[in-house]
Amino acid sequence: MDGRIKVGITQGDVNGIGYETILKTFDDPMMYEFCTPVLYGSPKIATYHRKAFDLQTQFNVVASGRDAEPDRLNIVDCNPDEVHIEFGVPSEESGKAAFQALERAVSEYREGLIDVIVTAPINKNSIHSESFHFPGHTEYLEDRLGDGQKALMILMNSSMRVALATVHDPISEVAGKLSVQLIKERLAVLHKTLKQDFCIEKPHIAVLGLNPHAGDGGLLGKEENEIIRPAIEEMAKEKVQAFGPFPADGFFGSGEYRKFDAILAMYHDQGLIPLKALDMDGGVNFTAGLPVVRTSPDHGTAYDIAGKGVANEDSMRQAIFAAIDIERCRRNEKTIHDNPLKKLYFDRRDDSDKLRFDSQKD
């Protein structure tokens, strides 16, 4: 039996750089040693992009992920209607095609036909409809596959992992959305995912403040004293090692981030600007907290360079590697907990004082 993880990849917005990065990634035959890819999209659209970028990537058209073959890029046709490709231009057609691919991937994940999901970038305005009324992939997947669990957005690269307390909220609304309960929920999910998905036994988490100088003792804002610090203290009682709140500028500027396994930022740009400044091309978006492992390259549709053949595929490649690694960590942890070591004891019922195994599990 082939032990390679089956990676479901959604095509994203067909007028952006999604197909270019996917095809470039699997133009390298070494990728097939790590996984069996299943692209949810359109063979016609894939052929159009392959010709446009003069790539040699070979693919295999299959009816579903069940029929995916190793050592090749498998494509499941999700777009029954003709889709007009116009690089760099968002359209209703491209949004509909992106949604159809996403729905099919989610459906096949539920059936167990793929192991993980990697999503190419979408245009939120184009995909928005009565069926897709979410701010982004994270909220959509929480609704479709969360089973009541809360999703947590984590952006990561080779330097750091950054989780977000608030995600796609306007700056004017961030302070009002923060609460002790919200910070506690985010820290609980982050702590669990560091153990379960990254195999870190005792995670250390840094928590950033909201205001300049982390409020400066209340002179520049009260959220640190009234919300963030109390949440950290309450989580300490649950054996979650979280520290802070730290002033964001000094925390990143001094390199303090290197001492922690993850960082909880209070809002989108606070955490993602330094992360992307350090490594724009290698960033990965991971949706933590859900039963499904979902990753995505940490860039958008990049309409400004779409169709020019200059898109860098590193982030797509890293998103695929991250999904594989996280899935393996989850499987390993499940195996450990399903088969704990049996207790050892000395049997005093005879004279041999022989070491025996107790069948009772820990």
C-alpha cells in the first residue's frame, strides 16, 4: 500500500497566480516522493496555464480523489461550465470556478478520499455569493468541517509562527472585539496545536500587547491590564505557558521572537507585517483547531504579476510540505495515545520478584 499522503489542492482564482505556482511546484518530479497530489479544478484551465507559461508539467485526469495515481499530478474536473481566463482581472466566472473546486475538495475530504487540503488564493469579492458568505477560507472551513470547533489562523515561516486573536477585522473594531474569554480561547487552541500538530511537548507562547509600549502601565491603553494579562494568568492555571503582554515593536526588533514556539498577535497587521518582512515567499497560512489539516500559501491572487510567468512557487511548495508534516504529527500523536506504554510493576505473589507487564493502560 502506498503510504504517501494524498494532498487535495484547490485551484483558487483562475485569473491569479494559483495555477502557475501549482504547475511549477509539480514540474519538479521530486515532489511526488512526498505526496500524491489531487488538484480540484479544470483540465482545460490547467492546459491553458501550462501553455501560457511554457511548462512541461504532466497531469492525469481522474473522476475523483479515489482514482488518484502516484507519481503524477491528478486533476478532478470541478468546472462544468466554460470559464474565460483573463489574467489579472477578477470576475464572477473565476469566483464561481474557485468555489466549485473548494466545495468538491471539502466533499471528498469528508468521504476520506484525500488526507489534507491546500488552498490556492481566492479573491474574496469574486467568490462571495449566497453560498459563500464568509470573510475567507478559515471561516468557511470552520463552518463546513469544524464540527463545532473554533478555527485559529496561524501564519508561519522558517522564523516564527504567528496566531491572530482577531483576523479580518477593521482596526477601528479590534479593541472592542478583544475579551478575556477570546484571548483564553485563542491560547487554548494555540497550545493544543503546538503539541498536536508540531510535536512540541511544552510550548512557550508569547502574547503581544494591543497598544504602544503594551499600554505603558495603563497610560496608553487599558486592554493589557484589563483583558490580556488576566487571560494569560488564568491560562497559567491550566498549565499553558504564555508570557507577556510584550510591546510588539521591541519584541520583533530585539529578536525576542526567536525564544518562543509561537506568538499570539492581537490583530492582523501587527503579527503579519514582521513575518512577511522576514520571509515573504516562504510563508504558509495554517488553519489550526479543526479536524482537517488545511494550509495555503501566504500570498494573495497577485493579479499584478498574473500571466507574466514570474510568480514564485516557494510558498505553495512550503504549504504542501507543511500540510504533510502536520498530518504526520497528528497521526504520530494519535498512535502514541491509542497505544500507551503498559505499566510496569513487580509481582509480589511469588518468590521470583519477576518484573511483569500490567495490561491496564495509563
